[in-house]
Amino acid sequence: MHISVQKLCVLCFVYLGTIVHTSAGQGKDIGHSITVSEQERSYLVHLPSVYDGKTALPLVIVLHGGGGNAENAARTSRMSKKSDTAGFIAVYPKGTNRFFKSRLLTWNAGNCCGYALDSGVDDVGFIRAMLGQLQRDYGHDTTRVYVTGMSNGAMMAYRLACKLSDKIAAIAPVAGAMNFEPCAPSHPVSVIAFHGTEDNHVLYEGGVPRKQADSHPRIDQPVSHAIQFWVGHNACATRPERSESNDVEVERYANGIKGTEVVLYTILGGKHSWPGGTRGWIFGDEPSS
């Protein structure tokens, strides 16, 4: 089975019904900043060519991994290209760093990572404020807001689903664990998760990472922990529909509250990378195709 950015954009269909399809056109990137908790934060917005300021388009937030940045997330995920062909607004927020504003950035995702965790950065408040500013600036469809992210960004996506379920329809974590507790979302949230069985940075079965750039001691929850939590919270079917093709196993828990679903893509032999994307950095794991 070919796993690519197109599969990641299944989240745009999980809970939204229809989406505008366009011919491949060149969108544009716009930088923004906002002050949250007396700290200047920034994010990059990619507007597809179909954006006209009148039609409320879906919004997909893409969170970079630990040590990454907005540009890195755009390149790794290739989400801007998908934005142009599928007709949604792609947004790439930036985490924080003690000394740099544009590189080696992290998210405060519960028990990871870096400066953001050490300083107790209010990343949830940042994303909430960012969504408000995006609505004022671009008038996106507030019922079709989706969050995806890689590694530390995936952990942050889980935390946002826990804390901002009133704002987010679905999340698509890639190679990340749901370590944030307590998680008490007020609304159902669809989940489509992607994780490789040979990921040494965030182990599929959970536990202490075999490879780790962050200095904080960490024990990750297994992938199954997040899946079962959201299956229960969304009141999805407890027995999944299973399918397998080549090196990918799919488990789909359907019929949740308000049509929500929880779907797990297990990539057999997959490592710590964005499926169908590019390496996060020069020494990063090769993405599965």
C-alpha cells in the first residue's frame, strides 16, 4: 500500500463531508506573528490558489518535530502542494527556543521537549489565539479544523485534541505518543495515526526511546494507548475493520459520536519519518513510500 501525503489528508475527509478540488495551481505563503502570554509567536500560512476570501475553506495545521521549524514542516510533509490541489489552507506554526526564533524549536507536549517543556510555554494558548487570528484574517471553516504533526509535533497534536476539542475536528499524529495527562476533551475528535514498528525515537510498543535528542528522561505510552483512549472517548466500535497490503496494516474503528472515527496505520518496518514525505534532516530516517 502506498502511504503518502494523500493518505495524511484523509483527515480532511474524516469529519468534513466534502472538500473543494482544484487543478494544481501555485498558492502563496504569508508570515504572521501574534503575542501570547507576553511572548511573540509566529506561523506561516499557505493559501491555495482557490482561496478567494469569500469561501470558508478547511484548515490544516502542521506541527514540526522537535528541533524543526515551519519551513521544515512544510518541506517534510509536502502539505502545501496538497493544499493547492485539494483546496484547504495549510498553517505551519513555530515552536520556541531560548536563543533562536526560527530554528531548533520545540513544543510543550506534556513530557517533551526541550526549551518549551523546561519553560512551561503555553503552546495550547498559542494555537487557540492563532486560530482566532486566522478566522479574522482568512475566515476559514471553523467546523473543519485539522491538526497533524511529526514526533514532538505529533505529541502536541494529541495534547491539542485533549485541550482544544471544541476547536478541532480531527488530528493525524505521525510517529508520536500521547503522553499528556489528564486528557479530558469536551468533544469527540477523529484520529488517524501513523506509526512505524521500527521507530527507535518513539517506540511503537512504548517505553524509553532507543534514540533521543531531547535531554529529558522520557517514557512514552504505546501507540495502542492513544488509539484505545480515543476509541473509548468517541464511543467508536470496539472491534476494528482490519485490512493489510504490502507493508501497511490498517485498523479502522468507525461509527463514533457525530460520525467520528479512529484509524491506525501501522507501517511494518517503518522508522521515525513522515510517510511519503522527505527526511526531517540530513541524518534522519528514510521515509516509507
